[in-house]
Amino acid sequence: MTTIAGYTYGQVPTSPVTLDDLETLKATVLWSDDDTAALKLAGEVLADQVDDVLDLWYGYVGSHPHLVRYFNGSDGNPDGAYLDAVRVRFGQWIRDLCGRTWDADWLAYQQEIAVRHTTDKKNRTDGVDSTEAYVPLRYMVAFIWPITATIKDFLGRQGHSPEQIDAMYQAWFKAITLSVTLWTRPYAPGTW
Amino acid sequence: MTTIAGYTYGQVPTSPVTLDDLETLKATVLWSDDDTAALKLAGEVLADQVDDVLDLWYGYVGSHPHLVRYFNGSDGNPDGAYLDAVRVRFGQWIRDLCGRTWDADWLAYQQEIAVRHTTDKKNRTDGVDSTEAYVPLRYMVAFIWPITATIKDFLGRQGHSPEQIDAMYQAWFKAITLSVTLWTRPYAPGTW
């Protein structure tokens, strides 16, 4: 298996979010065993399409100056090496979201992903000297829409029934909402 | 027109979020004129179903102790008058989201809704002595899923085509994501 630069799954501190907190959040999005199965299937459907998904998402970010600026280097232009390094981890994130068990390790890594968007840790993993010290909370939350809505087409490309596609899409939507919720914690730890 | 207790649309201070910020957020969810039209149509479809939508949402909140607790009075039990007062404004919020122009008044009222979930203003509008001083950020964000996913069925009840229903649903999903994004600002004003 290829080593992914900056990918430290299983090697990060325990999350301040407890497994009980996670269960409560799962209840909030009415997470069910059917969702677990549908998300696993989604991971299988997406496995060979991860690069296509990333092409779409990077096209979306790249075409919006107010978004791509968070990949700026010190010269105020997008840093290609930074974009590339994040892209590889972004792909692994798709695989992990669908394929990993949501246990303490998974929860710990969501916190790691979270802090990598804030002043505490953005730019450090990739050693970037960026003009942007953090990704604003507004875009973390707003990204729920593009990251969810764009996936349905990919879920429908391997001959599954409309019911299966819808089940995968609903599980993905729940999983994205829940993941982003976890990623917002460092922005307001006292009232999260 | 019946007066709604605590409903102060058009009578609140200018939002710290600018109309330019709003345009940027709309761009982030790829908001289009088609979405504007589809959301308006959604408002017409939902107009006579608002109470049914609220029945569903209140059933969902009421059946989850970790959610209904934010309607607690000082005795630690849900306060019926508080639940009822919020419900009437919640219904008006559906009408406003779909029917109002997203101008400075609309933006100002999103900020008002936002702060009414935080320690600054929760419980004050309805004069409630609650055990809960604020609604945690985690539930504000997680609510994107139930508030979105539950609406599709209602959008399909008035004989529109699958394409129209999907357009209304996508516009609703974008509008909810954008609204909740605005509502998160008071939780992290410095990094929003």
C-alpha cells in the first residue's frame, strides 16, 4: 500500500468527542443499520471513481476564487503541491468514510481533519506558507451541499436499482452531515 | 393577518453578514435563477401543508430526549407554551424562506434567528426560564439532514412532475444549507 503524505489515521490523539456523543449524533440523523450497509455499498460503487469525484470537486473549488484561495501559498496564488497533497488525502477520506468502522479511531481522525482546517493546524501538515490561516466555518458548513449533491450521479453508474441508489445517497447525505458536524467542533468548542 | 408572538421580521438590526457575503455563499451552493423559481414553487406547494410538516418535525424532536431538552422549562421538562410559540414562528420561517426576497431584511432576520439559539438570546423571546442556555452548534449543523430529507415527500403531493419535484427539493436543500450556515455565525464570529 502506498504511503499517503500527512495521512495519520490511527496515530492521532483521542477525540474530545465521545463515542456516546457520536451515538447521539447518529440518532439525530436517524442513522440505521440499513444506512451502514448502504454506505458500505456506496464505498464499493465509488472505489474506482474516486479520481472522477475529485476531478469534479476540484473543478468546483478551482472555478471559485473565494474557495480556491484557501489553497494559496505565500504569493497569494494557489499552491499546486498543496492542492495535490490534499487531494490524495481527500480521496482516502472518501474510502475511509464508507469503508471504516466508526469507532474511536475514526472519531479521533475526524477531530484531526477538523483541526487541520483551523488556525491550530492548517498548512502545517503540508508545510505550506499560506496567506490563509484557516478555512472559515461558513464554508465548512456550506460544503455539505456540494459534497452531497454531486455524489448521486456517481452512485448511479454501476447498474444499481433506483431504490439502492437512493439508499446509498441518503446514507451518504447523513454521513456527510454528521462528518461536517464533527468538523465544526474546533470552531466553537465551548458551545458545540 | 394574525400577529405572531416574537416574530420581528423587518424590525431587527442589520446583519453583520453583508449582502456580498450572501452572494458568495449563494455561489458556493451554485444558487441559480432556476433555484429561485423552484423555491418559490416549493413555497406554494408547502403553503397548505405547513402544519403537517411541523407535526412531522415536532414528532422527530419530541421523540428524541437529547433534542427536546432544549425546550425545557426550569423544571427540566419540555415547556408546552415554549414549544407552541416556537412552532408558530417555525411555520412562518418556512413561508419566509420560500416566499421572501433574500435582501437585507431577510439577511438581518437570519442573524436574529441565529442569535436566538445562543446564550445571547435563547429563551428571552418567549420569557422562558429554561435549563438550557443555548442550542449546541452540533445540532444546528446536524439539523440540515432532517429539515432537508423530510421535505421531499411533501413536495410530491400536488401532482408535479418528477423533474419539478427534484428541482424544488434541490433548491430547498441549498436554501437549508445556506440558512444553517448563516445561523452558525454567532457560534464563531471570529472565524466564520
